[in-house]
Amino acid sequence: MPRLCALCATQRPILKRPKTGQQICKTCFFHVFETEVHNTIVEAQLFQPGDRVAIGASGGKDSTVLAHVMKTLNDRYNYGLELFLLSIDEGITGYRDDSLETVKQNQKEYNLPLKILSYNELYGWTMDSIVEAVGRKNNCTFCGVFRRQALDRGAAMLGVDHIVTGHNADDVAETVLMNIMRGDIARLGRCTAICTKGEDTIKRSKPFKYTYEKEIVMYAYFKHLTYFSTECIYSPDAYRGHARSFLKLLEAARPSAIIDIIYSGEACEVSEEATKELKERKTCKRCGYMSSNDLCKACTLLEGLERGMASAGITDRGRKQLEASGPAPDGLRTIPFFQMNAQSPSQSAPDDGRDSAPPMPAVVGVEAG
């Protein structure tokens, strides 16, 4: 007798879930995948009706599936969200220019507004020109800092309340491992948060926090979604790659290792002494973005590039050299001043009924994590 789907017991299974080991059919896989994401959203209370939400869209599998699922769940469960696609063009020839074509195709398929903001527009540099100046050893530092600020600035231009990103369970587990390997206990205590929000930043969340990367790939494949599958040409030397390789070895030996690492990170209690290492948040004097110093990391990195001292924002020695060289000369390129909308369109409505809106119902029988 042929084996039947572990969930519906009527159709033949076509895949084995990496997350649970269940052998299930395509229909049941779509159902549990979408329902688990919905339950994660509901249990974490990520959204309120009327929220304007920007989906960080790179054209890769994670952001493409996120856009598809967010639109599907918004329609199915009547979240009442206004969705946008937000893409950052880092200026990587042969990679980002191609992936943005995929984003444009997604925009047509999902009929969502699209905003593209480039590094060149914001900083006057592309990642190609940065790598040419600094080499490949620390280029991911520049890209990570510039990209984070670019997302917030793009979201502010759209007037959104919230940014959602395609970071999945593998990404979160990798971050836990990276913080352990670096001995960064202060960040270990907050790296598993599904949602982050500062006074001077736009709320961000990870609806795929408990979703395995392999299942995202399967979902994209069986749904025939259009996505860009090439990895960034500058990322092979990134430190995260070591954590990723280690995590894959752990997953091969124990598939639940990914989710177990996340749960372990969530359970960590960081002592008050460890959190003292984190500096108090303030505002960058030059660009107005959040910072723990007089100048934010992006402004420091940009000034170093402009003055031919690229290590200024990376090492203490480089920072001291920059400080010793005196004030920045006139005419130096700087980042436009950052201002969050005091009230986004959804927040300025006279009475949108948010306080009295009923909570979104979870779907019984499927766990969020």
C-alpha cells in the first residue's frame, strides 16, 4: 500500500519537511507553511489594521516568498495592511542590477507599489567603488551599515509604519552562533527578537523567524515563484559564512538544531553588567540618524572613504587616525539629514479604531514555531 500524506492521509506525499520530518503532499505543505507564518504574526502581534508595511525586496528567494505570503495572508485574514515593496540598490554589477529586474517582475505579479533607493543616491558610492577602494576583507561591514540606514530612509520616504524582512530561522540561528563566537554577550540577549523598534527608527520584524530556509526554497519551487538565485559576489569571505557552514553541519546531524539554537537564544538572560557595554543611543550630529557616538557608523565610514582612510569606521586605530587628522574639510560628501515622519498617513487618521480592533485569530492546530 502506498504511503499517504501524514496530514491529510488522502494524497501521496511529495516532500519531507526539513523542519518536522513529516512526509506530506503539496497542498498540505502550502497550508502548514502559510499557517505557521500567520500564527507567528498573530502571536507576536506584529501588525495593526491600517499599518503601512514595506517589504524589504531583494529579488532573492526569501524576500520573494515573503512578498507572496504577506499579500496572500493580508487578503486571506483581512489584516488591513497597505503593502509596499522597498528595494536597496547597492550598486553591484552583475548581481544587484539583475536581481532588481526580478523585483520589478514581482511588482507586476503582486501589483504592489515599488520604491528603489540606491547607495549612489544616498552616499555617492556604490559597493563596486567601495570594494575597489577597500578590498574584499571588510566590504560587508560597509554594506551592512549602509543598507540598514538605506532601508530606514526608504521607508521614511514611503511614510510606512513597519518594515518586514525575509530573515529566516537559519539566519537567526547563524546570528546567535556569531555572537557566541565573537563573545558579544550584549547582542546575544537581543538578536533573537522578532521585532525591533527604536525611538528614531522604523519598526522592523521577521515573520519568517521560525521558518526554515529549505522550506522557503521548497515553497518558491512548488509555487513557481519568480526569484533570483545568485549569491552576492562579495559575500563568500563574510564572517557569517563560517557560522552558516557550522550550522549546516549541525542541521545534518540534528534537523531540529536550527530551532533549538533560536530557543536557546531566546532563553538567554543577559546580566546587567553585560548590557553596560552598550552605549546610550543618541542622534548623529551630521545626518540625524540614530547613533551611539557623535557621528553614526555610516557617516564615519563615508568620511573615511572620502578622505582615503577606509579603516576609520572599522578599527579603533583607523578611528584614532581619522580624529587626529583634524575636522572634515569643506565640500566633503555627506549623507542627507534623516527625518522620520512624525505621523505617517495611517497614524494621522482621526480615529482608525486600532485600540478597539479585535486581534487577528490564530489558526488552531499549527504552531508558530
